[in-house]
Amino acid sequence: EGLRLHLSSSSSTGYKGVFADRSRFKAQRWVGREDGREVYLGSFETAVEAAVAYARAVGEYQPPAPPTVATEAEGLRLHLSSSSSTGYKGVFADR
């Protein structure tokens, strides 16, 4: 999704905006500098799911990293190519 999870060394869950509540994890965020209103984002099975909800709520999109030189697929090494219309080295479209 291109989301950046917000890590926090001061949170027991390890994520900003996420806290443990019994056997579940809850996410919340503060909005507005003047009114400081708290927005409850939900209750989740894992801290990571709650952290994803927090990241979505704050809306900080991070584009995915560009593909590496090779991508693993079915145990094979695929060689990417920016100069090929197919995106792969040695693969061409037959028109």
C-alpha cells in the first residue's frame, strides 16, 4: 500500500498511536492543534494491524521502493529491465 508505519520507542506496542487493551490492540490519533480531539480508529487482533490503521488515518503515503535488479518468483531469478517494454530482460512482446 505504500504506507509507513510509525515506530515509537516510548510505546509498549512499538507503534505510535497504538496501545494494548486486554488481548487486543487499539489505534487512535489526535487531530486539530487547537481542540486536540482524539479519533478512535478501531480495535485489532495485532499491533501491526492497528499500526496500519493509524498510518492510513494520518494519510502519509510513501511510494513503494523501486524494484531491485532481480525479483524472486517461483524460485527463479527474474532480471528487470527499464529499457524493455515488458519490464524484463530478454522478454519481448510479439505483435
